[in-house]
Amino acid sequence: MRFQFTGRTVTPLAVSIMAALASFGASAQQASVAANASVGPVSNVAPHGIHWKNDPESIAAHPGSVAAQRAAAEAAVNAGIAPLAVSRKTLSYYGGPVVKNIKVIQVLYGSGTYQSFVQGTGSGTMAAFYGGVVGSPYFTWLNGDYGSGSGKTTQTIGYGAYSGQVAITPAASRNGSTITDAQVQAELAAQISAGHLAAPNANTYYAVFFPKGKTISQGGSSSCVSGGFCAYHGTVVGSSATWTYGVHPDNSAGSGCDSGCGSSTAYHNMSSVASHEMIETVTDPDVGIATTYASPLAWYNKTYGEIGDICNGQQGSVVGTDGVTYTVQKEWSNSKSACRAQ
């Protein structure tokens, strides 16, 4: 889901899907890309992620749902009026795939001023974060809850791998001051087709980061503003591969995401947001193309969303394989009936 720059009554999924596609305005561009790249977007319904502060998510953010029911529940929780019932938080399995061994490729989207922890590759950077966390206890428990150990699927969830950082040079037409989700998809597809990004498989996750001053537009809302989002993850269906990606706007001082996407340091807030999107990709990679509460949807809660949404903004820590302690967002555990980091 989208990480909110910190509800719903159920409607037919087809209505929600068509509304999402219309708001993206992406169909023509997706068709054009698909014609020129075998991995290009053919269909993408609704990327999901983290909202800015506690603003309700858009209608398109969950399959077949609109805002009223969930918004009312979340409003009560945020106001301290009522606790969330633990039994209502359980994630159900809908038959879709999970990611066995996520392969994270960090993508820098064009030139500009990046935060040092985004562009750097040494200690205290997002590169180090991904490298350390994908093999850490943050992943150890996932198979028992959402993989073969859950009793719901024979698919396994194991540790991941970090495959490095790649700086790309987007086409000028896809690199304005405001960049749409359709343009992100199209640019990634073009970079893959040109061989600048490794071709995707079922494990590949392109974690995309942006320089200062870029606004991302998705689903009728924008990054780092009230009513908008801090990050999101999505799914793209190409003619030869289905692949996943995450969008992470700059959260430097004055961006808006500096005040609405966590209360810690910029680096810790970014790693928390990034962990939310990464684990949701692992446990529900094809949510962006789901049209009903059935496969390809994997682990999902009709009221509260995905594994990270239930614990939105709850930061924890984990020691990476490099011995460094990293800030992550806690994720919902069905077996513990609680949010946990490990």
C-alpha cells in the first residue's frame, strides 16, 4: 500500500479499477511502452503505499473498496477513541504469489541533489540498509506467518539480496518537476529494454529514489502533501514478465515528507518507509493488478490493507547481517497478533 503522509464501503472491484486507470491517465503510454519493450507495462491497476501522516487512503488504494468504512475506523484509532480489535487485523490469504527471495535494485531517477544517505553506498546509506536488512531477522519470521509455514501456501519466503545501485538518465518527457506513476513505469521499462537495468524475474524489486524538488503523482494524489503519500509500491504486467517497483520521494528539509513521514531523522524515516514497501512487496507483490479478493492478491486484510498498513508508522529496529542496527517499520504478524520487527 502507500505509506501515508500520516474507510471504506465495499464497491464492485471493476468500478474501483476503472476509476484508478482513468485517474492515472496511463493507458496510452502503457500501450506505447508495451509495443517497444517486452517487459513494458501492459496493465497496472493501483500501486499501494504509505499515506502522509494519517490522511485516509484514496479509493484506488485497496481492491474493491472506498473510503468511508475504513476511514471511520482509522479516525477512531488515531483519535484514541477505540483500540483496533486484534481479531480484525488478521491477514487472509487469497491465493496469489509471494516473493521467495527478493532482489532489491536501488534506482536513482535522474540527476539532481540527492540526500547523501540515498546516493551514497557506504555506512549509513540506503544501500547499506538494503544490504544489511534483507538477510536479517526482519525476514526470518515471514515464512512461518506468510509462507509455507503458514499452512495456507506451499510457497516459501526466504532471505533477499541487494543487487546494487543504478543511476539512470530518464527521457526528458518523463523527468519534469512532476513525474507521474505512468512515467515511472514507462521509464523503468525503457531502461530495462535498453539493458541499463537488469531484466526482472519473480524476485526483482526496483526501489526507485528521486532527487530534491521532484513531485510524484499517482492515483489522483501527490507525494509529500496533505492527502498524499510518502511512498508506494506497484506491479507492472509486461508481455514476458511481471515485475514490482517502489517509489520513494525525497524527504529532505522543506520537502513536506520531512514533516509528514515520520518523527525520527530523515535517514531513519526513509529506511522505515522503504522497509514498509519492501515487505509489502514480499507478502503481496501483485496487489497492484488484483481486481477482486482472489488471486493474484496474496496476504491482505479487507479493512486495514497489507502487512505494513496495520502497523503504519510504528518504527522498530533490527541488526543487519553487517552488525549495524537499522530502523525499520514494524509489520503485522498473524502468529503473534502484534506488530513486530523480528
